[in-house]
Amino acid sequence: MSQTPGILFTVLAFALVIGPLVFLHELGHYLAGRAFGVKAEEFSIGFGREIAGVTDRRGTRWKFGWLPLGGYVRFAGDMNPASQPSPEWLQLPAAERAKTFQSKPLWQRAIIVAAGPVTNFLVAIVILSAFAMLFGQNRTPSVVGTVLPGSPAAAAGLQPGDRIVALGGRSVATYMDMVQFTQLRPNEQVRIDMVRDGQPRSVDAVIGTRLERDRFGNEFRIGQLGIGAAESVQVPVGVLEAPLVGLRNTADIVRMTVDGLGQIITGRRSVAELGGPLKIAQVSGERLSLGPIEFAFLIALVSINLGFINLLPVPVLDGGHLLFYAVEAVRRRPVEPQVMEWAFRGGLIAILALMLFVTLNDLGAFGVWRSLAGLIG
């Protein structure tokens, strides 16, 4: 029997995840801009009509919008979505124009734009570093301890004592490296490079599939080879080492995100697995009900994904701005305003279409379409 949290609890959990992460993302932009002398006119959590706000002594309006699915910082001079100089900008007095985003050198503008996603990654690194200090780090070696009878590992001829050094051409150093690789690749063929009795060997195997169901009724297809570890090694992590461990763990999660996205693009994984705000809200409620540790780990995951998505080279996103800055650096002149305008319109349409698609996915995962079909039938 599933133990799904109530709707109010889920909404609260979603707000506790998205609200702080959006605030910190935009705070990264704000602080970088402030460091370079750019005036921020608005700092908004949420979009649309203002429901509450206050203006500070610097003239920045801090406010909440009625649609709490994001946020933004509007710097002085931001008179169009592409942040390009305009006739209105040129008419500003010199002293005011010097405080605008467009007046700053290319490298400063790039830092201001990149500061948001970087802040999201830093949040994740801090959380994962704290986990490393609290619980240590699993460094169980990638040595086969047991082989499950009838498993893909058994069919491939793996034996206890074999040391796995690579899966699918990707090097593995620990048992967790193997688990992370195989879990994302059910039913995929993989080459296993190993060392047996001091001699390198290679075998091919098809990763098996295990269907798991959690306490909330969610089902997952998990890839597995059927290998047990030879021993479990958990080592303590000190204060100085923790940030490096947090950085490595963040990089591993980014790599898994890229792998998952690549599988969806190539058709090896269903697009139905893409989730949107409704799915994040559902998972937020579930993780919060499991306790603060699970919830904090979810915040780290969402923060990483927020940073990663914003760095994609799509106009409207931070990565789109950075892409145009890179083109500007190569050409030694800005991209033409009309090109920027059409690119940002296209990017906005693409993002809205993706949001609609993942929302429809979420509704399908919640059984809405099946219920409607039943009513119509």
C-alpha cells in the first residue's frame, strides 16, 4: 500500500525546494552584478503580477510574483530579452549608463550570467560535502565478491576475485562506480574489462533489469549485472577533503544526467521519463516525508539539474547568453540585434513547448489521461 503524502504537504515541500534554489540562483546573478557596479532594478521570485515587495536603499525592488515557477534579476539597462543596447539605452545619461549591464566588458557580463548556475552547483557541493563529513565516503573496491546465479555476470563468466576496471570503455575504480553505470543501462550490451589473476581480460554482457517499487508506489527499471562486492569499505572524510569529495560527487551526478539525457535523445530511454514541475513537487513531498537527510539530498539533485539546464546553449537560458558572448568574443563584435531577437523568440517557444510536454508527461504519470479515457469510455 502506497504512503503518498497529502497535497498540502507536497506543495509545502515543493516550495521549500524551488523557492530557496531559485532565490540563490538569482542571488548569484545579483551579487556578481553588484560586484561589477551594475544596478539591479528588480529581484523577483516568481513571474507575473507582484503580490508583495519592498524597495531597498539601492533602488532594487525585491518582490514576489504570483507564478512561483522561477525568478529573475532585472539589471539597469535590460530593455529587451537579449540584453542588447537599444536607442533607449543610448539616451541614458552617462552616469546612469555606466551602471547598466550593457556597459560592462564582455568578460564581466559573462561572469554575471554564469554566476547563477555556478551558485546552484556550489549549493550542491556544500550539501554533498556535509554528507561526506557526516557519513564518510564509500570506497568499496570494484572487485567481484559474489556472482548471482543466472545473472548477466554469471552468463558472461565473471568469477569472485575479478577486478572490474572498465564498463563500456568507461573506467571504474569503486563498486559504486559500477552500480551507477549499470543502474542507468537496463537491457544494454556492455563490454566488461577486468583483471583476473593479474591478466587483463574482456567479456561482453547484457545488463539485466530489475523492477523496483518504493513505499510510495513508484516503479523504477534498474539495470544490474548480478555482482556482489567482495568487501565494504567506508572511510571517514575530513574537513579539508570534504569539498573535493563534494565536487567529485557533483561531477558524477552531472555525468549521470548527461548519460540519461543522451539515452532519451538516442531513443534508448523513453521520453515519458522526463518530468516537470508536477513530478518535482511529487518527489519533494515524498523525500520530505522520509526525513531531512533524504530531503537535503533531493535539494542537491535539483540544484545540480537547475544549474545544468540553465547552462544549456538555448536562447533565453543563461547558456544561450553565454553562447552569444562566445560568438561575440570570436567575431570581436556583438551578434546583430535582429538575429538575437529571433533567436530568443525561438528559444522561448522551445522552452514553453518543453514545459508543456513535461507537464503532460507528469499528468500521464499521475493517471489523469487513463481516468479521462475511462470517463469517456
